[in-house]
Amino acid sequence: MATEHQLLSTAEHETMPGKYVRPESQRPRLTEVISDARIPVVDLASPDRAVVVSAIGDACRTHGFFQVQNHGIDASLITAVLAVAQDFFRLPAEEKAKLYSDDPARKMRLSTSFNVRKEAVHNWRDYLRLHCHPLDQFVPDWPSNPASFKEIMSTYCREVRELGFRLYSAISESLGLEEGYIKKTLGEQEQHMAVNFYPRCPEPELTYGLPAHTDPNALTILLMDDQVAGLQVLNDGKWIAVNPQPGALVINIGDQLQALSNGKYRSVWHRAVVNSDKERMSVASFLCPCNSVELGPAAKLITDETPAVYKNYTYDEYYKKFWSRNLDQEHCLELFRT
């Protein structure tokens, strides 16, 4: 089977191919999703640092997800990132076929679904996966078409990394740790990006863009198309739709911050659903611990009343375990409980 046929973005789909149809019990039940829930919004420009820190701490405890406004990344850059991402997915099939791979070990790959070699049912998504740190090591291999892709995306990667480190400071403080704790503990961090394209789908209630999963990394910064909803988060046993505020970025806590917080902060289940009217784009940036550092609950958070919930491990061990499972199996952190 030629690779370009495996990408959804190369054709319009009038009917639903069988390999995308979920069994009845695993369907998204879109009518049951809560569409008007309030996702916490944090204004990073607030002059009162204590207010920002406590709002972030509350959001990490109750939702594991929040939106940030006035995050310092220029609106024109954000527009450019979404535009160049869209241009990329509109390239001719033969152009995209050159970048296709279904090998999860590849540092740069254009692929489809999640892990096509392993999964029984596919997901209605194409994605371009890029490694982003250090940039000078990886950018030369990035797509050179569209011509502005490398420059726009690498500028965005630098800005997102800085934003991630600012959020780490606030999250550290909200846990009662010193401001530099998270950044220092996670070591020289890797950074990856997934540029997601969710085409229009003839039968959205039968499939997912991505099924329910938690993120194995430390922190995820998501840039979403603010015209088309698709992200949903599990909160108190119900799926709620995340409707992005214009100009906001969505932040979610990954498994490593749940472990570091000794279970105080939640790496929550979230999923992407698709729709039949409009294609949708998103750009997810992942900050990941250095592979070799020891991770686990912060020593200061372990007391007689609150003993360690998780044992120590390296990110390398964790990540291997995460990718050896199906995406929607039990929370991977369960395998690292004390």
C-alpha cells in the first residue's frame, strides 16, 4: 500500500473506512459531552504574582488543565503557525509521501492515527511529529516546503519553551517548592511538537481524532484553532468540551508533574473528537524530562501524613512503558505506584 494513501489529508472522504470504526462500547457518545463547562483561565499578565500562582495551583488540582491569556507569545506568530501548518497539510500527496513514516522512533515523521503498527482501530488524524531541542540539531531535517515553515515553527518553539519554564516556576511555587525546582529536577529537557490535522469526517460519532489518553511528559502547551472545537477533558467522570478563548493557549499537566506533586496535581484523561463540517488543526508542544534523570515525588512533599505515592524511575523507563501499551489502557502512572 503506497504511503500517501495511508494519509487521510490527501483525499476527501465521503464514507467511513471500516478500520476507523470503534466498537459500540468505545464510541465517543458526543451527545453526552458537556459543552458549556468553564475551563479555568489564568491571566499571566496579572500584576499580582500570588494570584497567578494560586489560580494555577487550583487549576492543576481540580482540572489538570487550564487556559493562559496574555502569555507573551505574539498573536501574529500564532496566526502564522496555524497558517503554515495548514499549508503543509495542503501540499500535494507526492510531496508529503517523502516524509511519511510509521516508525515511532523517527525524530521527524509525517504519519497518521497514533501507532499504526500496533493499533486495531485507527484514529481520524494525520500528524507531523518534530523534535525541537536543540533546534540547530533538528531544524535542518524539518520540511523545507512551505518555504517559511522552518523559520516560523522554530521561532514558535523557542517562545513556547520560555513560556513552559515560566509556568514551571509558578507550578513549583504553588506546590510550596522553590521556584526553580521543577526546571532543575527535570534536567536538560527535550521538546517535541505534534502538528495535528483532523480532516472532516463523514461519521464523527464512530471514531476519534485521538482516543482518551494522558500525556507521558511533564507539560503540554496546546495551540488550538479557536474556530473549531475538538478537545475534550474528563472531569468528575464526565467529558467536557474545551472551547478555546481567542488568543489563549491550553496547558495540561503531564504524568511527570502528577508524579512530582505526589498525586496532588492531575494528569487528566483527554481526547480529540472530529466533526463533519470543518477540518481542524492543532499544534501540541511537549516539554519532556531528560531521559536519564531520576523522577518521582518531590522529597519536600513526602511526609508521614502524605507518604510517597509513586516510586522513583527514569523518564526512559517511563516512556518505554508508555509506548508499549495501547494509548487508552489504564493510567501509565499506575504501574509506578509504591
